[in-house]
Amino acid sequence: MEELRVSEGYADLPTASPLGSFVPELVSLPEVGGQPVPLAKLWGERRQQEVEDFFHSQTLGAAEAEEQKRCLGLTRTYEDPKFREPGKYAAFVRRLYDLHLVDVSLQAPEEFVTIFFVKKKGNKLRMILDCRLANTHFREPEGIQLASADSLSKMELPEDTPLYMASADLQNAFYTMGMPEQLRTYFGLRKLRASDLGLEQVDGVKVKPSQWVFPRVAVIPMGWSHAMWWCQRLSEKLAEDSGLTAKQKLRDFDPIPEGQFWHVEYVEIGRAHV
């Protein structure tokens, strides 16, 4: 519970928690006009097959998911308290919808997630989704190999040979990756009226202003157990497609590559560096 408390805004006692109080203009989100790219399109040659294989191998049946929930002992997730005000919640989800970060369905989702925020540099807030219940529908993700300081310290160069380094920041990395349609049912948001989102139809079906609709997360959510795995796998795949080979990767627990060029990859929450 201490991890889910906020430093200011909701309680009298200060804590060391990084949670932040919702302020609309401080939330760091992509620019208007962007469009997430489907995972299948990002993957390349195998495209949809890779996504289908993930869906069939990594999702669990209903009975297994319920058992995971029982072991977890969790019945509800954490949501920013300011979203108890319906107007604030509806306005923010409308913003996410306009940015193509959520879509809308007439069918109730399989599982729900909730929104909260953590502080980031520049006095900004990063949106996080509490996906703990959603994660019970998936197997544990495979491990990923990054490059730590230990790996970097094992690099050797001839005397008087310069080492050149470069970094590329994939801004809003998770928000640029479109969630596969068949997985969105595990990441539903609290329902809203169609009028809250300015909708007159959903999937070609006309809806009344008072009709309930179900927003769903349409991008890779920070909080999903497989988010980092997908981000790293895709960044490595794109680097390989550009001409860098697997033998040129510098990763923990792998032999240090020999040669003129190394490819170092590491990922931070909220951004990917290659």
C-alpha cells in the first residue's frame, strides 16, 4: 500500500512514493495527429503470425487466470482518486481517445485496468495503468537481456583507439505500438456514456448519447507484464533489419563481441534507447 500512496495532494503525511496527483496539463502524452503502428506491421516478415503465436502461447484460460487472481489476493486495482469525479475521468479518456490511445467497444471487456500517474522529470506526470488483474491472463514473460554497466566495463579497445557512442530516444515508445485487437479485451477502462466521447456510432453501429460504451487500451500499456518484452524484442528486430547482426549485440551474460561496431540496447520505463 505504501507504494500506491502519493507524496502530495491526497494525504497529510508525506511519503517517498513517486506517485503524482492528476493535473491534466502535466500529463506527458503524444502529440495530436499521431497513429500507433500495429505490432504485426512493426515486426516485419512474419507479421501477423508472430502476434498470433504470442496470443496462443502466452494467454491463459479463464480457470488459470482465476487461480492467479486467487493467489494474488487482489480484487480491485488502484486508480487516481481524482477520477472519482466523473467529469474529470470522462474528459481524460476523451483525450486518450482523440490521441488513438484507446478505442471503444460495445462489448464489456474480459478484464479492467485503471489509471494513475507517477512523477517524471520536468515537473511532468507519466500515465501508468494498473494491470495487475489483466496480467493474470498471461504467462510470465520471457526474460530480456539488456546491457548493464558490467557489460560495458568488459569492452576492450586497442590503446589510443577512440570509442564513439550515440543514443536514439524513441519518444513515447509504448504509445507508438498498437495493441493487437484480440488482446484489447484484457485492458478495458471504466465504461462511459457515448456522449462523453462524442460518439454517434461504434463499429458502424449507431448509438444513443446515453448508451454505455467500453473504452479499451489500444497501445502497449505501461503496467502490462509483457510491455517491456515487446518493446525490447521489437527494437532489437528493427536494429537487425537495419543491418546489425546478433553477434554485434552487447548484452548481459553474452560473450563480448569482437569487431569494430557494437550494438548496445537498454530500455527505461517510458522510453526506449538504442
